[in-house]
Amino acid sequence: MQAFVFPSEQALRVALRSGALPAETLRGPVRVARLPGGAVEVSPEKPLSAAAAKAVLALGAVGQPPSPGAVPVSCWAAAVRPEATPLPGKAPPLVLFTCASQARALALAGELVRLGADRFELSQGSERALLKVPSPPWYALWTALEHDGGLRAFVPSPPGQAQVFVELGFAHPLEGAAAAEAQTLLLIHGDGRWDSLGEPRWLDSGALVVPAPLAPPERLAPGPQPRLEVTLTLRRSSATDTPALWFAPKGAAAVEALVRATPEDALDALTFAVAGDVVLLRPRPGRTFPGTLPGEPFARLAELPNLYLPLGQALEPPLRRDRLRSWLAADVDQVTLLTEAKGGGVALHTIPESAFRPLTEFVDYVLEGGRAVLETWVRRATFDFTDFTSLVDAAPQAAAGPATAADAPGTERPTRTRATARPSRPLPVPVPSPQRPPAGPTAVTVGALGSSEVEAALRREEAAFLELEAPADSPERRHAWLTLAELNGHARASREANLCWVHALWDAPEGELRALAARWAATSSQPLDVLLGLATPTPEHGRAVVAHALSAALDAAGSVRQRAGAIATFLDAHDGDLDVRTLWLGRVALARLSGGDALGLAKARDRVLTRLTRGLSLERDVPRFLRVTGQATGGGGERRSRVAHQLEAIWRAFHETPRKRTAVEAPPANSLAYVGFELAWGFARLGLGERARGLREQGLKVLPANDPVHGYLTAVYGARIEQALEGVAPGTPLPSALAQQLNALDSKSRYLVDRLRQVSEVLEPQERLDPINDYTRSITNDDKGREELGSLRELSDPAALAQALAARQPTADDTSLTPEERARLLDGLIDFLPQLPESAALPLLGRFIASAERLPTAARLAVLEDALKVAGHFGRAALVRQLALGLGSLLTELGPEGVAQQGPALASGVRSLRRVGLRDEAKELLARATRLLKGDEPRTLLARLALAQGFAYLGAMPQAQPVLDEAFDRLSREKGLIFERMKLTRAAAHALSSAPTEVALAGLLRLTTQLAWVTDSLSTGPHFCVSLVDYADALVLGHVGDDLTLNEFTRRFLEEDELLVRRRVHRDAGALAG
């Protein structure tokens, strides 16, 4: 037997397509071996004729003896592997699903019926089951792409026959060359395997799906209609309402302290009422109090002026506004408060509206006796400080003295009291429990070390972790996490220890998992019953509950299984404060203890994915030594200090640089006030609250308070600054009161506000605005585009939101709308999908992608880019890969001009690819677009800068730096239209935000050199200079974006850690669902 070696698979394809070999020869069996360097060896089972062998050798093959490891295949075409291809624009007309078990096939059949695809055929065999489905729903196809439960999808190849099928997402280069024997099916897998199946026996779905027998009908006699009593209750809510009233039982002392510590002009904004020992505080209409008020905050219910409920709670069941008014707040002269009753339900508290009087009317400022009052207050003062991490002190200092037990991370510091107070009891040093289960192969012994030795060992292990070159899920990493968990436990850093424990447990093998969980549970100083009974548990108590529950679930402990209900109640109330890994392990443990609660675990998966919309939280999910502000290698505090220093220099430049202003530009003081708001947000992101609030107050003194445009914009900037100080994500929704204030503006005021929102990513980090078109529609009463999406923002129920999205999808197919309007609608609808559970979001995503097929290429590419983000959010790596292939094909179709227009969309898709581990695909997509972009006109340079940001994000600065240098050179000269310069400045700042710190800060400073030329002649002139605020926004975002404030190790850790979290969450939920 002679073997023929082809230099590559491509050469083999050319040979098979050349026609040199007869069809009969090509259908014969061969043996295939893949050699180093990509060569392919083919050995025919039946020797070729001399003429055929000569023809093959003439095509570049080399003859040699067969290799011993060659694999037999059915024909020559089977030696060629399929190629990955983009998914078709619409569902294939026929799809063959293969399932590893009959149970999986029946589950798929049920899902198809639920999704409305009730026409299919089923064949059940001993090894696998088949379903033949015409035009199946996209959700079923995407589930098959992930191979969930052994599910795969195949489509006819070539179309129009039903014997040869190739796996969905692939195409065989020799389509039509493969042939199945009579009465058989041939399945070509994406990895190159060929399966031949005997003729299936098909069962029609009409015979498969039958209704369950019904009981005989019961004749119901009409009777008097009863009145239904529904008990109103209060439940937790994620709504971001604004506090409007404070309820302070026994609050007289707190109000007295407030009065003594607050300036009179601030107190003038408050009214108060007293009822016994209860004090109520409420801001005056149109006024805000700049500080924190004592008592429990309440918000208005349904915006009724005299009905309040505790902030963060909602009334269950929800009632219409008119019913709330008639039932609970009919008397407008009475203020009604709803609280949770002791026995359940809702308790009402009412007080006359006339009881509220200005607080300053009851304050007398006197000089006599002031000193005695102060001394009395000092003597009885007790300060109970919460944990605080300093930007400088969080990192260990090389020059510092030896650490003490009180300085150890996570150590509870003694309460600071007056000198005569009783000294606090020394904190006990934890000792390893004698009942601890025997350690597994990864045991770490630290019990014999002293406190200083433990501290030193902990610092060494943290440094070693940062230097460890190993994958995130490797045994080496897992052992390092375990060592850090033990050391942090002995250092009494309970938060850090628990975070390390859950990392060590996350991908532990089954053989070690039970012992590790038992060791984690043994670190808790309190038994499970005590923890479940705590009235106000801390996050560490919550982690201890999860540790006990997980250990019991793996150990099948019957006593704990009986407490599953109590554990579920505890987690429902308190797991919102847990890190994402502990939250998930707790829900997995609860599902096991409950006998396999697949629905509960699916809901938990949706909650986890919602949390991951903007990635892992540095403060909640990441151990302290990995955060920039507290790395074992230091540098985080210095980095933030450098950023803050440069922002101060930029603020001075805005004040000191003479500008060439147009005659109609707004007064400089107005524009500088808004520049100050932008910088205040930047300082807030850095944790510099005093500086941020100072800049905000400075701007408020300049702008007229009675102007509706300034009134709204100052309020929304204030809300964004407070959000940044609280550490919430930049895309967090604004309070609903601000949305109502925005919608109440007249058309002209709304236009002016939207012009600023359009250029400020601080105000609108996600929504894409078109103020001019919106204004035109508003004055012509053609507001269809805004109406399509505006009402959706008010929906908090996922089922109602899914129904509303589905109802609006047909509008995207309305050909009476322009392609731009339809694309904008689809873009807006897709933005809501991460708020839905995966089972509802992915079917809708399929419908939206199908609607995009009827759009022009450029609009279709923008929709696919948004779809890529949603697929990445749900961790659907196979779907992300398919969408990336589709984007690549559209790039070629668009050509250089179209790619220049869509560059920013491509760059943002890079993050979605990297989040699901497709780093190579991300680089290839950027490289493909880069090859198409030629020329130096402004639009092309903008697109290249967007791609440069993608390269910088992937760590490929050699590809990004030349583009940045070209942008600096162009911006250093006073030429070009101002709006083009602002676009170029923003694109360069975005690219720099993903670059290393040294490169980024130097580049951002170079961008400030064009300040002297920033001005405009827009219609916003009386209020502010849009271009100046646009310029400031770009600079601030460049300085305080997430990428710049993270070093490369932490950035890579977050990326890999999020991928591991998504992978485990989908794996656990899929396994339990069957």
C-alpha cells in the first residue's frame, strides 16, 4: 500500500477538486494521518491505478510508505475537515438534532413545543435519539452550538436532500463529494468525524405530543361573588428611588446632634415633625439637603406626595396609583407611612401635614452655655468606625516597622472611647480545631506559626501568587489559594480567607471537594443554627452559612437537609451582600439539599449573570492583595495619586489657558462649571470625596437655579457624582425622579439637555442620543422612535419586559421606516436583553438578528456587534464565535469605507470576545479590519483609533502606538472642524484608557495642548459650550476608566476569573436541568 503526503490540507482540497481522480476512486476507503507541520497523509485501501497515482504526484503529493498511526475513514472527502462558517441569517429550513439520551430528546421536544415549534419528527435509538425539525427556534440552535447535554445540530449538505448532514456552524469544503449509502444517514461533525446511521424510524410529533386526560367537567352553579382579601406586604426592591423623608424613632438626640453640626443655610432646607419620641425629617419642596440625615430613609410610593414606604422596598402586590390614593392616602392633609408590621403585613402611620414645620424656626443660637454643652457631648462620645482601606496604607510599605496583630488585614480594631472607658477585651487568636477533618493532599500547616510569622508568610505567598505563571484553573493556582486561605484565617482576615476558600473550591476535583468544604466550614466559629438566627448578619456570617450548607450538601447530612428552608430564607434575604462565587456555591448547596431544585438554580444563574453585566466587582469579588489599591507589590496608591495630580493640572489649564472663543459661545463661567462637574466625577471615581463635592458646590454657585436646563443638569451630575463616591458601576440607572424631571421638560429645554447628554459619557455611559432628530419629531408630533423604547425603562418585571420587547419586534420589520430607524430600534431592544433570564433573552435575540438580515450591511454589522455583547454576557462561547465569523464576513462585504464607519463597533466587540476566552479570535477580527483600512482622512483615522483601543486592551501596544502618534500629530495643529477634532480627541482618549499607565498619562497630557482652540457656535450658547464639555468629558474618561486604574495582572485576573465563573455557572445549571 502506498501513501500520498500532501503538504497541507489546502493542497489536498485542490487535488480532490482537480478532477484528476475518478469519482469511483474518491468514494473508496482510505487511511488518514496528520503529520507535523500541517501535512496530511492519505493511504488508499485499494491501490490506485498507475495513471491516477501519477496524477496525484503531479499535484504536489509525495509518495511514501503508510504511517502506522493512520486512521481509517470511509472516503477521500473524509480526510478534509469542515471549516467554521457564520450562522445563516435565518433559521435553516431543516435541522437534524442528535441527543445523547432519550431523556434529553424528550426535554428538547418539550422545549420546542413551548417555543411554538410543534412540527417535528422523533427517532429513538439505543445509543442516541434524533429530532428532525423544520425551521427550529434560534434558542434551540444556540443550545446545540454549546453541546449542552450532548445536543448537536446538523443541516443538509448540500441543501435539498436529507441524507448527508454537516454540523451547524460548519461547511465541508467539498460539499456534494460525500455520499451516504442507501437507507442511511451520514453526519459530518465539526471536528472532522463522520458518523453513518441506519435508516431511522420517525415518529411524528402529532403522535408524540398528546394532551393529558381530563377529568369529567364539573358543572359550576353561579353564586354570590365573594370579596377577596389580599394582605399587603413589603418586599425588597432594586429600584433606585430618591429618599424623600426620614423616620427616626427616639430621634430627638440625633436631630439635636444634626443641628449642632450643620450650617444654618443647610438646615433651612429641612422641615420636621414630632410625635412622641418619633421625629420625622423632610426636605422642603424643591430643596435638597447636602448631608446625611438621621433615621430610616423613606421614598414616595407611586410619586404620591403624602404616601411613603421604606427606601429599597416595594409594596406587594403592586397596586394602581388611583387605588393607592383611594385606599391609603385619600386625605391629602395627612402624611401616611407604611412599615412592616411585627406579625407580617403592613402597618400604617399617619401624621397631619400641618405638623411639619421648618426646622430652623425651632433653633435658637446662643453663646452662653455653649462650652458646657460641648464638654458634655465630648465626654459621652463614642466613635465606632467602620472598616476603611487607605489608598496608601493598603499596600504594605517596605520601610514600615514590624506588623502587629492589630495591623493585620481584616483584624477588628478596638472601639475608640474616652479615656475612662473600660478597655476592650483582647481578641482571641484562632487555634486550629481538633475536630477538623483530615487534610487532603493539598493540606497547609500554619498552626505552629506566631502572628508575626503568619503575617510574613502571608506577604510571601501573596507575592509568589503574583509571580506564578500558571492557568487560573490549574492545580498550582488552587494550592496557592488554599495556602492563602489558611494564612488569612490565622491572620484573622476573615473576608480575605473566605474569598480564598471559594477560589480554592471552585474547580477542585471531586475527590478533594468534600474534604475542602469541610475544612472551610470548620473555620466558622459559630454553628449553623446560631448563624441562621442572627437578626443583622454581616457578609462574613453569610459566607459561614454557605460554608456549612456546602459541606452538608456534599456530605448528605440529613440534619442540615431539614434546615434547607431556613437556609433558603436566609440566603434570599442576605446573599446580595456576598461575592459572586460564594453566592453561587450557596445556591448550588441549596439545590442539592432540596433534592435538585433546577428552577431555583436557574433563577440564581440569571442573578449572577445580571451581576456580571459589567464584570466582577473589585470591592466585592476580588481579594484585597489583587486590587490595585492593596497589592503585595504596591504601586496602586501611587498610581491613583498621579492620576489625581494630573486631573488637578488639567483643571488649572481650563482656567488659565486663553481660548479663541466665538462671539456666540456661552459665558465662560457657565461652561467651566460643567467642566468642574466632569472633573468632580473623575475625583469621585478616585475616592476623593471632599474634592469632588467641593467642585460640585463651586459650580452650583455659578449657575442660575431657576433655569430648567441648569436645574436638571446639575441634579443629574450630582447623582452621578454620588454614585461614583459609592463605588457603583458607571452605567447604574439614575433615580426615577430624575427621569420624570427630564420628561417634564419642554421641547427646547429637552433639546439643550440632550445635546450635553449626547457628548457626556459621565451622564449617559450607554444610551446613544440623537437630539436633533428627537427635537424635530417632538415639534412635528412624530415621536414614534422615542416612544418605542421610553416606556420599557419603567418595566422591572422580567416577564413583562420580555413580552414588551417581543411586541415591539414587528416594528423593526416595518418597511415604512427608514433602515436607520429600524436599526436604531433593534439596537435599543437588544440593550434590554441582559435584564432578562437566558431562556427569554436568547429566543428574542434570534428574532432580532433575523430582523437585521433585511437591513443594509452597515446597519446589520452594528446589530451583530450588539448581539455579540449579549451572547458574551450569557457565556455562550460558541455563539460568540459564530457572530464573530459573521462580523468578519460583513467586513469584507463593507469594504474600506464601510469599515471606517463601523470601527468603534468592532473595537467594543473585542471585550465580548475576550470575556469568553476568545482572545485569538478578537485579535484576528481587529487585524482583518486593520488590513482593510487605508488612507488618513478623519473618518479612517477615527476607525483606526478604535481598533488601536482594541489592540491596547489585548496588550498589543506595538499595533496601537503608531496610530496614537498619528492622532497626536494631527491634533497638535490648529486645523479641521471642531466637531471632527472632538471626535478624534475622544477616540484617542478611549484608546489611551486601555494602554499601560505610563503611556496613557503621557498621552492624555499631550491631548490637553489643543485647549486654546476649543470653542463652537452651536445653539446651546446661552447655557454652555458643548465642545468644551465634550473635551473635558473625553479627558476625564481617559483618566479614570476601569482599564487605566487597573494594572495588567489585575486586569488579566479579572478576565480569567470572570470566564471561570461563567463556565461553572452554566455547567452547574445545565447539569441539574438535565
